[in-house]
Amino acid sequence: MSEEALLTDLYELTMLAAYVEHDMQDEAVFEFFVRALPPQRNFLIAAGLEQVCDYLEALRFSAEDRAWLASTGRFSPAFLRWLGDFRFTGEVSAVPEGTLVFADEPLIRVTAPLPQAQFVESRLMNIVNFQTLIASKAVRSRLAAPDALLVDFGLRRAHGAEAALMSARASFIAGFDGTSNLLAGKRFGLPVYGTMAHAFIEACASETEAFERYAATHTRQVTFLIDTYDTEQGARHVVALMPRLRARGVEVVSVRIDSGHLAKHARAVRQILDEGGCGDIRIFVSGNLDEASLLHLKEIGAPVDGFGVGTRMNVSADAPYLDCAYKLQHYAGRPRRKRSTGKATWPGAKQIFRRSDAQGEIVGDTLTLEGETAPGQALVVQVMKCGRRIALSDSLLSLRERVRAGLASLPPAYLDLGAQCSYPVEISSGIRHAAALADAHEAHA
Amino acid sequence: MSEEALLTDLYELTMLAAYVEHDMQDEAVFEFFVRALPPQRNFLIAAGLEQVCDYLEALRFSAEDRAWLASTGRFSPAFLRWLGDFRFTGEVSAVPEGTLVFADEPLIRVTAPLPQAQFVESRLMNIVNFQTLIASKAVRSRLAAPDALLVDFGLRRAHGAEAALMSARASFIAGFDGTSNLLAGKRFGLPVYGTMAHAFIEACASETEAFERYAATHTRQVTFLIDTYDTEQGARHVVALMPRLRARGVEVVSVRIDSGHLAKHARAVRQILDEGGCGDIRIFVSGNLDEASLLHLKEIGAPVDGFGVGTRMNVSADAPYLDCAYKLQHYAGRPRRKRSTGKATWPGAKQIFRRSDAQGEIVGDTLTLEGETAPGQALVVQVMKCGRRIALSDSLLSLRERVRAGLASLPPAYLDLGAQCSYPVEISSGIRHAAALADAHEAHA
């Protein structure tokens, strides 16, 4: 997006103008973290770093942007000239995408001259809040249906174009098999799924004619939507057609049911298909699904092989935002924090150490200042230097594998969708000391 | 977005390929409607039509799009050539943006050759679901605080870039005064607001130094953030500074409180400001607000003049999606509908007639077939013909005024944020007859 530099809150620029005027351009450290997990989440999956790096590398104000800013009458010509040369030249350290994270842990740390580190707040949060939110929601569907085909169906009720694209990406990282969203398929190389809507059936003279016409045009990976008029009747229409379609080499992989009592329909349809010699045709269901309905269908033994999970995953319906923040941790050589009631933060550039037991199960994290040590594996790694990535991006498949490994390392209680677990995150003595320093300095200022 | 044609579900294109191959290109009518309102909504505000028209007018597949589609191996060269000439050439009728609407009422009707009317489903729903959702949520803040300054603060936790832009637009239509989002300000001509974050305060040696530095750079419409360390102390710092700032001509319009017990802080701050000769400085609050907290603050008489309402409005936290659909109503000369359990639809191209009493209060709507008549005002008007808009777009201010007039016409119970009202929408005999026809035809097919 060419205008992306303006996709920010006005206050970022009014602050920048003051920073520049008062030459407050020393090195600053900001961190993005989640203050508290939603009640229905035992862990989060970090996601969105890739798009943050894209944003930081491309960040600049075009002449048009600056002309528009000038027209607002809020900024001096000197500041607008300065903005013409504004680039992100700092460092970024982060937990790799796909890493499991918990409350208070820094997902992304930005170290740069104060104006740069400050400015990127709004868009960085906009990117990381959403993708982390969706990855952390989508993984619950994967946990509910470990072996089923899971397809993102949420484009139509996602919150705009970018939400649709980013939720397709984030849900794939979290374990979905693909998406119905073509542009997400193109942009991220995701598998795409989909065949027909009810309108297709209704536009034909009959359901059977609709199936025949579709199969005359498409012969691979065909899924017939069978609930437009009467679901069981739809299944019988498929059975009746299959000899002819097989003879023509049409590969019918599944039928889709999108309404009604899904378990009851699925059982009846399974029986009709099996008795009709169509045991190889799988049953795919959709319609207002989430992890709770997936779990329920599994628990009652509904013969369902795949799910289109849309709206409720794409908007994270039970928790549509994270209590997240991007806060100044350190500036001009000393730690900083706010002490606002209920929103006090731990200062300093931080590292996360994660401890595991002998079986590889994780047992707790320690938050330390960068430079301190603690037992366990350090999770925060440098990803950008001098405003540029220092390594190639991870493939989405490798991020997916990181999620899988992370889930395998969690104590089983954390994987229970109904349980509430609170993961132990210790605060190092170094951080506590820095907090005292920051408070003492403010008290004497 | 140049790739916007691909921002669609795969099934739209697989259906199109079959429609084209079987020459199913007769005129089709699709309508977008909401099946049921969320429990906490007594009405919805239609929004997003402008962006739908933009999308329809610009719709085309670039050579790059078609090359990528070819690479998927799913489409024939003949279909991809046909797609090169694909344009939207149809008609659109709709209720104007800002109109109050209810369950089952068509917000947008598309009449076009079947492939066109079908294809636009995914993106049209993506646009209209979201903006209608947000306008219908944001108006609740305006109802809770009729006279306060209301500013959209939600960029950082909106679901991506487009959600941030569109929620700024939709909330302005619904009665917000402006947004913190600069790009939304530029693109839609919205008033933008904002001055400083906690980081600005923390980066300075003291809160007083921070205020002084800010006011040295910005002299108009200054708002000081006073809760970084101690809110009442922050208010005293402002009072102490004001003589000097006034002498320099700095216009301090408000202080902002972003944390803690807002009512308690606001009362204490109001007293400090008033006693310090700063009775003209208003109090602006922010931080996890929604209509319930606004109403509560008003009910307990908290001296608050303005609100930054962010996340919970921008994601419509209590109802983050609408139960909406875009359904085939009529094709090739006869009505169509699906009868899927729980999702049966009323067929036919429809009109809404809205009846008012002598005082101008609305009393009920009648859904009719286009061409039928009923008492009241017809709400659905034609907006596009032959793929082009037939009139200039409404200004956002006129849409805002339409919302205001709509609210004034509602029975007072509907404006009670805690009440559940069900607005009477009658179905005409013409529609019932069309439904019987559609069912009879399918039964005999």
C-alpha cells in the first residue's frame, strides 16, 4: 500500500515533530507484549512478524503524503522536510512466528532512534495483534479436530480485505490445511479449496442437473453441496450419478453439508453413501462452526472428515482482540515505564528463557533483561539490523512445524480447550531492579 | 488494490467456469440481507455501499491474475480468455447508506447476468457486513453520550489496515466526530485527533518537561496526557504550566486520562482544573471504553467531555459479525430460494416500504416484490446501471444526517441500549406466492 506511512495515529506524528524539534533522537527500546491472555486461551501463537518487517523496510513518506500533511496546517516545513528522509534504520528482535507465548512476554522488540521506534507503534500493533489473535484462535480448531481437513472459509465476514488475507495466513500457520481465499492462495502459496454455492444449485433446473453440469466442467477434487433442498435426498442424487461420473473419470472427493443438524445429517449421508458404493466420498461440513462445535461433533462420533471454519475463527468471535501494548522500555541509557493504575509495565530490553523437563515438556519461562542469563532456551532473536532483515524469511510450512512442535511441548492440560491454565512466567531480579530505577528517577524528576 | 478481483472465494470462479460452459448467463437477482440481528441490536445502519460501487466499477482480471489462475491448472484457456473481458455491467439497487434496516431486509440488490451477479458475492459481503456491523455498533456510543466528543481510537486493534480505515468511516457516519487514523482522515476527509502517548512523557526528564516540549512544538488544540505516573499530580502540573502557556498563546483544549477509575479521576481532575483557573480545559478519557462504560460514566455524573473509543467499537466486540447472506432470488424469469434447514430465504427482487405515524415515528415495514405496492416510503433505490453509478456519491456528512434523522424517527424504546425490541417487518402476499412457486418448481424438477 503506497500510502501506508499515513496508516498511523495522528499522535505519532505530533510526537515526532516534538522529538525532532527538541532533538530527542537517542536510542529507544519499545516492546510489543500482551498484558493478559483472554480467559479462553492458555497460550498464544506469535504471528505477523513477516508483515512487520515488510512494513519497516518499506516505510517512507511520499511527496503526496507530505503535501497532504502540509495541508493540515499541523506541521512545520522543516519537520516535513525531515519526514522526507525518514526511514527505519533500527534493529528488531523477536520471538519467531509460530512460537508459543504468554502474558508479559515481548513478541517484538524495536531498538532505534526514538522517533523511528515511536512512529511504528500503530501499524506494528495493528499487524501483530490481529495475526497473533487469529493464529491463537485457529489452533483451537486444530486441537479439536487433529486429523480432519480444516479450511478457512471466512473471507466474507472477515473485517475487510487485509483481515481476510492475514487470517488465511495465520490459520495456516496454526494448522489449517488451506483457505477458500484465492488471493491468499496466490500471495502466500496456500492450498485453496472450494467448489459450489447454493446459488449454483438453484440456478439449474434440478440438483442432479447442477451436479452434472459442475462435473462436466470440473473433473478433479469435486465436492457436491447437498443441502440446498433436502440433504439426504442430495446424497441419493450423488449416489445415483456416481456410476456415470466414474465412467467419465470425475474425481468426487466429498459432499458438503452447510445447514441443519450436522451430526444427524452426516450419519444419514454416510450410510447412504456407503450403501450406494460411495464409501470413498468424504463428508465435509460448514456453517457457523468453531472449535466447540468441532469438538462436539467428534465427541458424539459424527462421521465428518473435514470442516470449513469461517466467521467465528476469522474474527476470533469469543475474544476479538488482545489486551496488547507497545511500550517504551528504555531510552537514552536508562529504563522507562509507566505506572498508570492497572497498566504498569516492566521496563528494559527483555529476553525470554524457556525451561523444559527431561521429557521435553516446558515447565516455565523467565523474563530477564537482555544480557542477564537464566536457565532454558532464549526465545528472542535478532531479525533486523540497520533497518533490513538479516535472514531469509521462514516458510509458512516451517512456521506450521514450529507450532506443531510447540504444542507437543505443552503440558496436556494446556491443550484442553475447556481448561484454564496459567503458565508460570518469572520476572528476573534485573528487571525488578530496572523498575525500581525507573520509578526512582521519575520520583526525583 | 490491483489484485482485488482475486480477493474472492475459489468457488465463485469454479461456478463461473461451469456457468460459462453451460451458457447459464441469463439475468439473475441476488440480494444481501441480515437474517437476524445480534441480541444487543434493535436496528442496523446500512453502510459500505460506496465501496461496493467502487469495487464493481473497477472489477477486472489483469493478465497477471489470469496467468496465476492458469498456473493452478483448474481453468480452461477458453474460460481464462472469457475472464479477460469480464466486467460488471449490471444494475445495483440499495437502501442508501445511513438508512436504518432490520432483519430480512435487502440492503443491496444486484441484477446482472448470472456469472457477474454470482461472482461479486464474496467481496460484496466482506465490505457490507463489516461497515454495517461497525456503524451499528458505533451508533450505540453516540446514543450513550449524545453531546460528547467521540473519537475513533481503534486503529491498533482493528483487524488489519482496511478494517481500521472502514471503521473510521463507518463510525463517522454513525455520529463519531472524527478519528485518530491519519489515512482515514486523508481518504475520507474526516477530522483527525490526537496529541501524545505515554512514551512521550516517559522519554522526557519529567511530565512537566514533556508538556512544555509538546507545547513548544504544537500550539493549537493541545491535549495533555496526564495519567502516566499520577493522574491528579498530572492535572496539577498542567495548572502550574498554564499561565506560561497562555502567555505564549498555546491553546490547551483538554487533558486525557487513559487508566484507573475514570469517574473518580475525572472528578478530582475537574476540581483541580477549576480551582486552578482552568475551567475551560475539558476532560477527555480513553482506555477500553464502549457504550456501556460511556453510559455508566454519564449516569454517575462523571465530568467527562469527550471519549476516545477504540478496540471494542472497531471490532464490535459484543457481536463481531452479522448473520448475513447474499442469496440468489430470481434467475431466468422465475423466483429461486434455498430451503436448507434454518436458512430458508424469501425469493424475488424485493422492495421495502416503511410506514410512519402522524408524528413521523416509524411503525413498521413491509417487504414486497419489486413492482408490488404497500403503504409507506419505498427505501430501495437504483444506484448503478450498466455497471456505472447513476448519481454522485452522498457526502459523509449527508450520511451522518440520514442516521440522525433515522434515529429521530425511531420509537424511544429502540434507542434504549439495554432493551430488546423486535421491529415488525411484514412479508407481502407477492413474496409468499413467489416462495410457493419456487418450491413447487423444485419439487417437480
